[in-house]
Amino acid sequence: MSNPRIPYQLGSVQANLPLLRGKRLIVQFIVNIEAWLFGGKMPRTIVTPPQGIDHIPDIPNFCWAEYGMRLGMKRLIDEFSSRRIPVGASINAGVIDIYPECAEAVRTAGWEFIAHGMYQKAIQGEADESGLICAVLDKIEAFTGKRPRGWLGPGLRQSLTTADHLAAHGIEYTFDWNVDDIPCEMMTSGARLFAMPYTQDLNDSIIYAIERHATGEFLNRIARTLAAYETEPGPHVISMGLHPHLMGVPHRLHEMQQILDLFQSRADVVFTMPAETMDWYKAATESRTPALAQ
């Protein structure tokens, strides 16, 4: 099997699914709220080092992310709140201690907390994955009063056993396996776990930090995606990955507003937090989808 977690099939089964609240386009905004450790190697960079030699601390790239946590987050919270659009907060649990005002503002805004590791560091190579996952979930639950239902790995990374650990700790969905426009059930050694759509093509980190397109490319891709979906039957889940240091900067804020305007202008769009999407999918498939186990 080429994919050890999700059996292959040609096309989706979305044509057989009911609409969510009568809408065919299920739109999820996922804001990644991260704590980059000052004394470590930066998860990604915008400024290359002199002579190509990395040094720690990496002040310019750390500050690139920190600007987002100081100003970009405020802009995004204000924009979504003013429009009453629900948001999924993919949050490093360490943000609660390092950026407490931000964590409190997200909690006040009513965003869904999605576990995103402890810090912005891939889980691969951790000596005790299960213990780390448990610590992350415990910390977020202590802060919000709710245990997270979802997981988005830093860098979308997982080891060969991460999915089993997530399922064992009660996680219901993960964004790390991007293979479809609707949730897919995963094979685990125990409890049920689903892969939630989280396209890498509609992700500001890919578009602006890796591919380095000019401002406007995100909006362009969304418009083209919507045009393609006009000819495909059934509901589609459109998840967009956002980062405050990318979409929260002044020269892209107008693009963020145009993206929201485009979706809000459509009668076939429903905005959801991932937990609602998960509940919709499970209710629609419970009677005909047996649990998968390894």
C-alpha cells in the first residue's frame, strides 16, 4: 500500500454527502499561532544568512515571526471578529505562556483551539511522542476548559506512529494528511481518527514564504478553486492556512479582506470551525463507514 493510513480511492464520495446547513462549500480558516524558540533554529526563514552560514540567535527571522504575534494577530482577530466568521486556532501550547495576551484574545474571540505541538518544532525525533502530545493537550485544556479535538503538527510532520498516539489520546482529526476535499478515515491501532482537508495550495506559508509569490496570489488561487468547484457535485471543504506574520502584514491585509469579501458574497458558503465539520461528516457517514484499524 502506498499510503499506510488512508486506503486509496479514485475521487471522493462527497456526492453522497448531505449539505452542511444547506451549503455546498464548507469554508474553514485555520490561523497558525506559533511560538518560535529564540535560542533555536528558526522553523522557516525570510532572510538568508551572510555567507550562507546559520547562526543562533537568528534575530531577523525570529523578529519576522514576532511581528506577526504582536501586530498581525491583532489585525486578524479584529477582521474575523468584525465579520463574525468562526476560526480554527492551530496553536502551539507554549503560546499560552510566551504570548499570554494573544492566547487570551483568541479565547475571548471564541476560536476553536487546535493542538499544534508545544513549540514550532516537528514532532519527529521526539523521545516521547505520546508524553509530548499529552502535555500539549493538558495545557490547552487547562487554559480553555476544553480538550482539543484536533491536531495540526508543526510543519505538518508526523512519525510512523504519531497517528496512533493521537488516536490514543482522544484526538478525532488531524490536518497533517492532505489527500482529499472531505475528511477521510485513517487506519490506526485503536480509536477512530480522521484526516481533515488542509490544502497546501491555499496556504500563505507555501504561497508567500516558500514559493515567494507577489501579494494577490492567494486570492487568485481561491477564485480559481471556486471556479473549478462549480462543475463538481457535492460539498467541498475549503481549508485555508494562515499565519499572522504573512497575512497579517499591512500590504496583505487588503488581500485578506478581499478573500473574506469573496466568500461572504456567495450564497453557497458556510463558515465553520473544524469541530463542526468533523461532526457533520461523522453524522453523515456513521451508519455506513466502519472504523478502520490496523
